[in-house]
Amino acid sequence: MSQILAPRQNRNEILLFQDLYFVKKVSALKTAVKEAVCSICENGLEDGVSITAKTIREKTRFFCQYHLPVDF
């Protein structure tokens, strides 16, 4: 709820507006989505394997439970 005092054009009267509801402008959201699959065998969650993300040389790589590097 908001209130606004607004002077009229003849400057002798003041209007009071209350119970105003301001609608927030909807902004467009741009996204890019890719399915997470193993970088080696390309199996994903729909194949019944778990997927783990690991950063290697500043890039994110995905590995399944069978191809996860040992030093993780």
C-alpha cells in the first residue's frame, strides 16, 4: 500500500492518492540449459548413473560414477 501527495495544476489544491498497488515490470530472463552427461561415455541421469561435476583446467567437466577420476 502506498500514498502519494500530488499538487494540482492550479497549485491551490493537493490530491491524496492512497491504496495504490504498483505492479513490478517483468524482465525477460535469458538462460542456456544443457543436459549433464558424462564427458567420456555420455551417459546421463536417465541412464541410471550418477553425475558429478569437477573443475579441470578452469573448465567444468561431468563424470559418471564409473569414470570419476581417482584423485577427486
